[in-house]
Amino acid sequence: MARIIAFGNLKGGVGKSTLAVNVACELASSSRVHLVDADGQGTAAEWLQAGHLPITGESLPLEDEQQAAPWMRRVLAVNVDIVVIDLPPNNGAATTAALFIADIFVMPVGPSGLDLRAATKALALLHEARAARADGGKPAGLLVPSRVDRRTGAGREIEAALHEMGEPVGPAIGLRSAFVDSATVSEWVGSFAPRSVAHQEIITLAAVVDRITRRKPADGPQG
Ligand SMILES: Nc1ncnc2c1ncn2[C@@H]1O[C@H](COP(=O)(O)OP(=O)(O)OP(=O)(O)O)[C@@H](O)[C@H]1O
Ligand SMILES: [Mg+2]
């Protein structure tokens, strides 16, 4: 069965789609990766449609809770190594369903006080999902400082603030024009600006996500 990596947060514009697409493309250098765009806005699906990304994918929004079961079955049935899910910025049906099947919930968090408050609420959803699941503490969580400008006080403080939230904190992603410019021409940073700082940050983040999702579940009652 594919490993499932969900990118979500209750806050809009924090870099969920940017990181979902770029991490998916980086992981595609060693795995078969399929991107599920669960956001009705269709940002990631449109990006993919231009045909410049080394991954497959589809638009699969889920707005109606009644459709959650077939949606989850469909995602679980994709025959690849890794499914990356890009979620909408709310705690609707898609986020709930993704938390139920994901191996990891990656939360990009922007560097403002409002971003941190939204992250606290999203973490509560993650904890609820873990309690409701019977498969050994899944999904793992990963807080990713996103759009970080280290020249500002908020940019320097975000990592410290995230470390106090009790979930692993991933490598920071800087506020960089390469992320915007590559998306503008429907590319990812690895093809648009290979070996740029932006690409290096994606390589590092993808490696962390890869390592966490390869880990064997802790020895539990099921062995
Ligand atoms: N690290 C970054 N540096 C500079 N710009 C960025 C970075 N990450 C994202 N952006 C830009 O910020 C905007 C929002 O990013 P993105 O669409 O990835 O956020 P999102 O969380 O998916 O938003 P939504 O909640 O609307 O789905 C986009 O214009 C994107 O190009
Ligand atoms: Mg998005």
C-alpha cells in the first residue's frame, strides 16, 4: 500500500500547495508519486495540468461527508509508492478523511501570531484523529516553518514557538522568489532552479518526510 503524505492547515496561503507539489516532485526522483488535490480551488491540479511535473495526479475534492468513505477507498487504491494530498484551508470533510488515512500530516506554518493560533487548532484535529485511529499513533505530525524571513523578528522566532507545540518541527522553508516564479510557469523548483537554496530546502524537507514515513510502526500489541 502507498505511503500517504497529507499537507494541511486551517490557515490559507501558508504554502500547503507549494510544499505539497515540490515535495511530491522531489520524492518522484526515487518513487512513483501521485498527487491528490483535495482542494476545490484546484491550485495543485492546475499546476500539474501544464505537464511540467514528474508526477501523476488528479483533482479529488471532498466537500460532502457522505462521500468520505469512497474518497478514502479511492485514495488508498492508487497504485503508486507515495500519495501526496494537498488539503483545503479548513477542517471540512477532506481534512478529516485525510487525517484518518495519512501516515504523516505535514503542517506548513507561517510566521505570524495568527498563523500560530491556527496551527494550535489544527494540532487539536491531529490529536483527535490519532485517538480515533487504531494503528499505532498515526498520523505522524510535522510542523514546517514556512515563508520564513529570517531578517524579521517573527521569522526568527517562529521555530522556537513551533518547538513548544509538542510535535516534531521540520526544516524551515524560506520566503523565496524561486517558489513563486517556478509556480508561475507551472514548474517545480527542482526543474526551474536546480540546486538553488529553495531546491535545497525542498530536498531536506522531502528527506525528513521520507524518513518518518518509512519508519516501522512502534512495537505494539499487534506486533
Ligand atoms: N516559501 C515561499 N516563499 C515565497 N512565496 C511562497 C512560499 N510558499 C508559498 N508562497 C506563495 O504564497 C502563495 C500561497 O502559497 P500556497 O498556494 O502554496 O498556499 P496554500 O496554503 O496552499 O494556500 P490555500 O490555503 O489558498 O490553498 C502563493 O502565491 C505561493 O507562490
Ligand atoms: Mg493550496
